[in-house]
Amino acid sequence: MSLPKYGAYKPSGTSWLGDVPAHWNIRRLGYFFEERREKVSDKDFPALSVTKLGIVPQLETAAKTDDGDNRKKVITGDFVINSRSDRKGSSGAATQDGSVSLINTVLCPVTGIEIGFAHHLLRSVPFQEEFYRYGKGIVADLWSTNYSEMRNIVLALPEVREQAVIASFLDRETTKIDELIVEQEKLIALLTEKRQATIFHAVTKGLNASVPMKDSGVEWLGEVPAHWSVLQLRHFAYVLRGKFTHRPRNDPAFYDGDYPFVQTGDITSAGRYIESFKQTLNERGAAVSKEFPSGTLVMAIAANIGDVAILNFPAYFPDSIVGMVPKSAVELQYLYYLLIAMKAPMLQTATVSTQMNLNVDQITSLSAARPPIEEQNGVVMFLDAELAKVDALQAVAKRGIELLLERRSALIAAAVTGQIDVRGAMTQAVLGSLEAIAA
């Protein structure tokens, strides 16, 4: 969609806005809003969460406190924004009455502003950057912006009727973009399912559909090729418990890349291999950590149970990781795919205390099917080729989402700062709707 600019512009006097349409009013935020500071209980006003998707009923994952009587009141039509820099972008117009934690700033519109327009303006990337520029703090992740600073941010707004037109345009266009994003996300989910199903079939049924089959006697396996061996995992690999290393927290060598420390959630972030952390990991490791050599297959046994990757360099891990080295009748790459297929039975075997956990005995007692080594190599070659196609399609879909999000952000920023004139676009949309109704 190609949209025109306004006919005439004037300087806004502030760098985040630049030049704005000549007929727009330039005033500080405190002219349009006042702060709502009333304290209420979540017994009377239901708890709300301030998220990057807007204001929603309190999420199950939200941190709960016993101080439910010490919250800020929110009324439908208020705008709420999280003041902390580590929650940048968490804001939105409230669509229901409720209460939010004290870390949030609640704005009540008083004059000259339409809340639908405010929802887009105050959530736009340029405004968010200006909002945090007005803040203060000791370190970046504790940086916050209070209303006393926020109220001085310069805004440029048209009259309320034009604000409503811009808001309607953005609602319509962002809904279209969001629907496209949902379609891409569905495609990614389907491809993920296909990836898992392809791996599962290859390591449980093999590649030759005409070979005789037998009952494995193992529920998750079902029938397997008759000439495959059904064995416990202890016959597939040696489980390394890891060499524990004690290092003082102030030992810089432990954190500078010579001794990379890999977190549980990182083991699949680079795909099949962990190979990109040697030069990039600088985070602090645990004072007591497991050391595994290059070539170890590492697997999470807590939190992200069953996530696996092959280690391409010596590294340190927390206690929630075990290492595996295949025995002579098993190929490393085949073991990698096999363990991916076994994630479901691992989760069923795990015990629950404060979180789900697997121990070495539980892992090694699970059963799987082991084909001859030649067939293992064939399965690996097949899966490498098939999954490369799936991964390529997923990469295209993910890039498509990135581009759509960039388009969404740029469109909102341009419309709410007057860099494009959407009034004609809305007129055409209304005329098109009337023509469709008449037809």
C-alpha cells in the first residue's frame, strides 16, 4: 500500500518526532493524561497483566504476591505502561476494569486524545525509545521511567476525529498483518510436527516398508523391523556423569571463553551442534560445573527434558545436563535422532518434585530399537536430507514473520507520527465496503 504524505509539515522541536503535519497540535503528554494512583485490592478489581500484546487478565505465569491489596486501579479506557526497561513494550489500552502491580504507570485520558489512537502511539517503537530515554536508574535492566518524567514527553496529535480515523486504519491493517503472521506460525507448527514424525518413523520403522516386522513389546515403539534388536539405552551409549570442577566465582578464566559455560536452554539453540558458543559465551558459570569433551551428546534431564545436541568443543554444564558417548554398535548421529524420537517416553518416565527430572537409571532403562550399523548410516543420511528441506521451509516462514513484524512496526510509527496520511485510505475502505454491501 502506497500512502501519501500530508501537504505541509512543521518542526516538532523534538528529535523523536521530527517534522509533523502542520495542523497537528504539539503538547506535552501531561496535557492529554493524568496519572491514576488509586490503590485497590485484587479482590475488588481483578488482577491484570501488562504484556507486549496489551492488557490481559492475569497470566498463569505471572509472579504472584501476598500483597493483593496493594495494587493500582485500572478503568476501561485507561492506558497502562510498565515503567521498567526490562519490560520494554509492555503496555496497552485497558478493555476492562481491574488492577495492576505498582511497577506500572496508569494513565487516564483527560482531553484531546482518543484512546484507540493512544494505544497505537504509546506502543510504537519510537515512543517506547523516547519513554525510556526519560527514565533513570543505576544499570540498564533496572532503568525505569516514572510519570513525573513521562509527563514531559512531547507529543504531536491531530484533532480527535482524525485520531479516530488513524486508529481505525491501523486496527484494520494490523489485523490483516496479524492474520498473515498466524498463518505463518501455523505453517511452522505443522513443519515441526512433520519433522518429529519423520524422525520417529525412521528410527522405529526404518526406510524399507517391505521388510518383515515384529512386535517390540515396548509401547512407544510398537512394531519394528524383525531384524532390529530391541535393547535398553544402556546398550546404546555410555552415560557420562561429567567431571565436576570447582572454580572460584572471581576466576576470570572461567568466563572469558576459554571455559565456556552452556546453560540448559542453550543446547538446541544452534541446531544439531553446539559450536557457536566457544567465542560468544561470557556469562558466569556455576561455581561447581560438569565438564564434557568435544563429541559428547549432551541432553537435558531437568526443565527442557530430552533436548539434545552434539558438543563440538569442550565445555562446562550445570547439573541438569548429562553426556552420552555411543557404544561401538551405534553411530553418534543416529543416537542423536533416536533421542529426539524418545522425548515423549522420557517425559512419561520423569519424576516430579519442584520440576520434572530424569535420572541416569531412568534414562538407561528405557528401551529402543537398534538397526545394524549400515542401516543407521542410511537413516542418518535420509533424515539429514529430509529435515534440511523442512528446516529450509521453516526458515522462510520465520523470515516472513520477521518481515511482517517489521512492516507492522513501521506502519504504526509512520501513521501515529504523521509521516503518512491515511485519511484517503480509510475513505476508500469505507467506499469499498458500501459497494460490497450494495452488490
